[in-house]
Amino acid sequence: AQSVAQPEDQVNVAEGNPLTVKCTYSVSGNPYLFWYVQYPNRGLQFLLKYITGDNLVKGSYGFEAEFNKSQTSFHLKKPSALVSDSALYFCAVRDMNNQNFVFGPGTRLSVLP
Amino acid sequence: SQTIHQWPATLVQPVGSPLSLECTVEGTSNPNLYWYRQAAGRGLQLLFYSVGIGQISSEVPQNLSASRPQDRQFILSSKKLLLSDSGFYLCAWNRGAPLEAFFGQGTRLTVV
């Protein structure tokens, strides 16, 4: 069965500093990996995805993620954090057997001014 | 372009009352449709998904049911709400391509 882990409940970073939000996964077959962001009382917004190709994927709002097959990781990164990046971030994997998405528990990012 | 509509945005219902949340998708056909529940602003629990009209798969047995009366309409229902049904309900859709899912804005349900 597919699973996603986000080992950090909370990540705090100072504005202007680089940020990393961690994600590891377990899948059978090729992984289709996604990052979403959620602001309070809102739906999830798609940030980026890895399907195949380059291990470094670029997405919306300056975010990028690095796919590492040997470590089964897909960490979200941004070179310079903004206060407006403060939100809840979800990593997800798509189960191609039943079309479902398996989400991690979420990581709350706080960017401090 | 495709859009997803979910309503109402907020709902306060008494225990034992019925529930109907509606989700519609525009700009695509034959989407996969999903209902998720999010408790306490954290993880997402998949409740139901549908790959076609009248085809509903339930992931978790509970007090809720789902229906898909039309290709782009997905309804979440309950005959009698429980306090534990309170939460943030999210509808989502996707297709084979693009592979990502797109979410509605959510419904905050409070059962009192």
C-alpha cells in the first residue's frame, strides 16, 4: 500500500532564509508525487508534481522539490522564505491502481518576520 | 478552463438533522471525483471517490453516503448527523491527465 510521511509537524524559519519541508514515501511501482499548500479555511492548492524526468521540479510561487529515488524522498524547498508562505503543506502520492491520492499528515510552516 | 464549485462554505446543523453538500465541476468531462474530510486542520481522510456516474467507492464506513447523479456532480449526504461529523469537507477532481487533483474551497460543517 502507498504511504506518505511528513516527519515534521511544524517548521519555523526566518523570512529570507531557505526553507525545506520533508516528505518520504512508500509506493509499489513508479511514484507520482505532489505538493499542495493550504491556507486557513481554504481548499488545497496544487504547487508542483514529479512524474518522470528531472529530479528537481519547479512549481508555483518559487517552490521546488527534489525527487530522490534512493532515499524515497520528495522534499519541498524554497531559497528565500516569505511571511506569506506560512501555511499547511501536504505531500501526496497517487495510487495508479485505484486513482486515489494518499496524503501525508501535513507540515505547518511558519515564516517569522 | 476547469473549475470546481463546492457549497455551502459554512454550515451549522443540529445533531440528528440531515446533510447534503454539493460539488460540481465545470470545463471537463468524466472526471474522477473525491470527498475528503479534514479534522482539526490537519490530515485528509478520503471518504468517497467516484470514477463515473453511479459508481461510488467508500473508503471508511461511517454515517455518510455519497452519490453521483450526473457526470460532474458529486453529493455528500447524511440522514442523521452526529457530533463527530463536524469537520472541514473537501471535494476534489482529477482525470488521467493532468495527474494532479484540484480541490474546491471546502465546507466547514459544525454539528451542534
